[in-house]
Amino acid sequence: MNYIKLVFRLKDRYQESFIAELMEMDFYGFEQFDDRLIAYVEKPRYNDSNRELIEQLIGLYPEAGFIEMEDIEEQNWNEEWEKTIQPQFIGPFLVRPTWSDLKPPKAQILLEIDPKMAFGTGYHATTRLILSRMSSINFDGKEVMDAGTGTGILAIAAIKLGAKKAIGFDVDKWSEVNATENALINGVSEKVEIRFGSTEQIKDDEIFSVTLVNINRNVILEIIPFLVHHTRSGGDIFLTGLLGTDEEIIRENLNEHLVEIVGKTQEDEWILLHLKRQ
């Protein structure tokens, strides 16, 4: 299968939301740099409709632009990512790709991730924000929901912090496979369950003590009632995938629900809100 490689000029702070839009157009495989984003799509899936949508999308982001397009042969994505993805320390965790043999220092918790896509490697600010904040609460014996699980990194981290069970769901099929593999790699597969789909994958009577959310603003606004309903009274909700400019509208929507904002952290233009369910 041949692929189309598209290169965009785009600041890092906007890349996650841009990627989310591209994935709706069947793009997969991304390389992220400070001011450049590379995206891949199967050639038959790149049509006139997608081209028009991309042109409109570029116009929504400051200083964004299209740099180049290239036809490429199928390649080994992991070999490409090995060149750029390196181990990193985030809060109490050492996040390590599977091809690295770096040993965690004493007291550091190892998260070993085999990334099939660009999400959930710890290289985006939103992933770093939530991983760093998770250690501020007690996970012992708790049940956790991971909305938009991606590589499963947050669900896995929750188990390694002492959670009893973590259920992650994602609308992307690759995530179901990749997150399940990563849970196995980390030795927590018996405690992590990955479901393919959206909020309908969570049964009405499934209630969680901790809810982890790393999605974009529009989806978060849509599912706030769902998140609150499925978090038990006194439970914690971590919201990220948000820009600082999203904070006001998120706060306005949260006012209608039984939650209190008890913390906020920020990295560059990205923010995380820590909520407590009343």
C-alpha cells in the first residue's frame, strides 16, 4: 500500500487538536516536532473532500501552513519513531519505549510503551501533565476510567500506582490493539480492560473513583454529563487535552454539574483541570 505524506507548519501547542481532526479523515502515523507536523494517510483515502477540509482546518490555526506532500512506499513506522522517541522522566514515572533498555532509578515507576501511533508516548504536554498530576492522589484499590485511552498509558500508570481495575475506551481501532499490548508488556493485563468505541462502552451502573480524560475540548464539552455520572461522589476527575483559551468555556459548563475544580496545572499553552465530584 502506498501512502501520502503531508508536512504542515504548525506550532506544538496546536498539534494534538490538529491530529484529532486528521484522524477523523483516516490519517494515522504522525511525527511531531516543535513547529512542524508530519501526517500519513493511505493514498486511496486522500481525496478532494479531505483536501478541502484540510485547507479549512489550516485556516483555523495561527501561523499554520502546508509545506509539502510526498508519495511514499509503505515503511516500518516503528523504525522511524525509534529515531525520535526516547525515554523520559515524568513525575514518578520513567516512560520508556520498548526498544530502550534504560533502567529506572530507585523509586521511579517504569511505564514501557510500544507506540503504534503518536499519542500516549509522553511526548505531548497533555500526557505529561496528567501523568505528573496522578501521583497527587491515592489510587490504592480504586477503579479507574480512562476516556480516550490511546496507547493505554494512563490506565497502565493508574494500576502501577495501586488501582484495582482500569477500563479504557477509544474510538480508534488501533488503540484497542495497542493499549492491550502495552498492558501485557507492563504486566498489568489482568487489571486493564480496553474497549473499542465511545461512551456507550461504559455501562450505566459502572461507577469509578478516578476518571482520566485526555481528549480535545469539543469532545470534553459533549461528555461532561457522562463523566460526572460515572464518577462516584468524592471521586477525582482529571481533564486535559485543553488549551488555556479553553478554560473559560469548560468552567462555564462545569458550573451546571456536581463538581468542584480543586487544582489546575499548565505546561506551555496546555492545561489540566483537577475536579472533585461532589
